[in-house]
Amino acid sequence: MNEKRSFKKVYRRYFNYDRRILITAILAGLPGSLLGLVLLWTGDYSSKVQLTFTLFVVGGWFGFAFALRERVVYSLRTLSNLLAALREGDYSLRALASRNVDSLGEVMFEVNALADTLQKQRFGEMEASALLRKVMDEIEVVVLAFDGEQKLRLMNRHAERLLSGQAERLLGRTATELGLEECLQGEAPRVLNVAFPGSTGRWELRRGKFREQGLPHQLVVLSDVTRALRDEERQAWQRLVQVLRHEINNSLAPIHSLSDSLRVLLARRLRAPDWEEDLRQGLDVIGERAKALNRFMVSYAQVTRLPKPRPGPVEVGEWVKRVANLETRLAVNVVLGPSLTVQADGDQLDQLLINLVKNAVDAALETGGGAQVSWHKITKPSPVLEICVEDEGPGISNTANLFVPFFTTKPQGSGLGLMLSRQIAEAHGGTLTLENRTDRTGCRARLRLPIR
């Protein structure tokens, strides 16, 4: 077995493809040449004629053999040069005899067609790459790419400004050396308070994964949100101050007025027979307003200190039926949906759905209509549970203030129910939206929770 392999190895070494073509061409002409020489030397010809024709036959024989070898080898070398150029990225070379009329022409034609296709793709890639670089340089975000060893491999112009350095000097350095290790750790998206060499502020971090040449990379995008967050914070503080001023003035104004009236009453020497009753009523009003102000502050604390959800299995059908049965003013119609279980904080979901059902019943009682709760499963793009709470009330007149804290149109409302409900939904990774119904008058609340 080893001898056979050694023979093949020696044979391939000394009889390569070029030599095998030559030997094959010589063997192809061997029968005819030998026959001609035999007839020549056995015939009645002079020695001069025999030698002349012998040289002519042998020369032609070997000449055609070498010419055939050269022709085949030349075509293969041409094809090899074309393929090597394509491999090196040079798409300008073309084969001359590329007409699709024979087998060699078909091969050359296909190689030329392949070169044209690759050249067009290269131009497309160059244009797309130039556009990508232009976009990366123009967008007002910092773009960074790290390889599996957390070495910086790509950055845009804004990243150079942020790190106060040129790309040639920064590329290849690790995230730790650049002070960016925090960007590759923790959850994303999130907001960071980080001081970089070129800028200091608050940054929104987004991170994703991609592959280049089969190797994993991480893409980091940083957006400066300092100005936007400051504007939002300023607007939030302005709204909060307005709400606090309004609520506190509503309580302090009657307290101040009554306290002045009671002071004048007590300062009189001659008092009315029922002055004690007036004093008692005034103090009761002051006490009620003080309690109302205290309830307001407790409600505000409830908004700012919503506890983190403690997930557990919640069977949707039982949850919806239980909450619907808590409403005694109006029978809430429950439209049964599929049997589903979600991972969520059951107490917080109860509070959320109670608020929605209560609002639906309040609206329905205004017009004498009804209210119903239904649920179904949405599978695309990701599985979610959608719960619809519908009423046949007057609908929503002003959608801009639905989730504004302490804004309410109800005489005894606190303006916190919808805000707390949305906070609970978002804390569970879901959403809460309200809209007017299109099939009839009334409102529809849509609660979506992810199914894990």
C-alpha cells in the first residue's frame, strides 16, 4: 500500500500535468508515425529520401506534440492568471477568445462574465461603503465597533472628537485603555453619566452584535442626551411646580381665609349666640383641607415610589374575572379568550386593571351604556397578551392630558389612576394606550404585556 502511494507521489512529481499532456500528444502520434516510418524504410526508396522523410515525420510528430502541449498549457495559464486577478481583486483583466462557440470559449466567456459581475459588485460595495462612511461622519452620534478581544476596530468622526484623538492612534486599543469598558457591560439601552476626554455629559448607550469575517463584534452607539434631558427635566419641574402650587393653593387659600375670619370672631367682645358653631365649622373646614392636602402628598409619594414588580405566574382568565367581579355598580361583560399565563406582579396587575375597569364603568354610567373586558394573543412580531377594556360612554374629549398626573375631569378624582396604570404596564415591559372607539361611542383601553 505504501509502495503504491510512493509510486503515485513520484509519478505526480516527475510527470506533472504539462508533461502528461506532452506524453499523451506523443503517444497519440506514435502509431501513425511508426507505421509511416516502417513503410518508408521497407519500401524501395533511396537512403536520402528515407532520411529526409524520417526527419520530416519525426520533426512533425514532436512539433505537433509540443504545439498541442503549449496550446493547452497557454489556455490554462491564461485562465489561471484571470482567476488569480479576480482573487486579488483586480477585475480589469479579460480573456480575448471569449466567444461562446466551443468549450474553451465557454469557459473564457463565463470567466469574463464573472469578472463583470464581481466588478459591478465591487463598485456597489465601494459606493455603499462611501455612503456609510459619509452617514457615520454626519450623524450626531458616536459609533464604535469592538472585536471579540474588546479592541477598537471602527470609529466615526464624532468618536474621534469624543476621545480626543485620531483614528490611526486609537484603533487597535482595548476598551479598558480607552476608558470605555462600561459601555461594553451592563444592560442596554440605558443612560450613562460619563466624562470622556473630549466631552462630559449624559449619554444614551445602545449596543448590538454583528459578525465580520465570521468573528463576533460589538457595535456601540452613544447619543448625547444632556440637552434633551435637561429640557425634559425643566418641563417636568415646571409641570410639577404648577400642580403643587395649584393643589397647595386650593388648600391654603380657604385655610388662610377661615383663620382670619375666626381670629376676627374671637377678637370681638360681643359675639353672636351661635359663634361657637361658626368656630366649630371653620375648624372643621380647616381640618378637611389639611386632610385633603395630606392625601395629595400621599398620592404624590405613591407616584414617585412605585415598587419594582415581583414576577410570578398569573392566569389571565382568573385575573380578569376576579377584577371584573369587584365592580358592583355595573355588570362588566367578560369576553373569554385563550387560556394564557403571564409572568407578572399579580398585585400590581390587579391595581392596573381595577383602574381601567373603574374608568370604563364611570364612563358607561354617564350614558347608560355598558362595559366589557376581553383578551387575545398576538404572535407577531413577538408574542404579547392584549387586554381590551371597552365602554359605551361619551369617549375621550382631550387625549393630550390622559396621563398627566393630578389632571382629572371627575369631581372626586385624583388624576393618578391612568398614570399609575401606565407606569405598572411599562414596568412589566408592556404598553397602555387609550383611544376613542370607531364602531360606536366610547373609549377603548389597550393593555399589552409580553408573554415569556
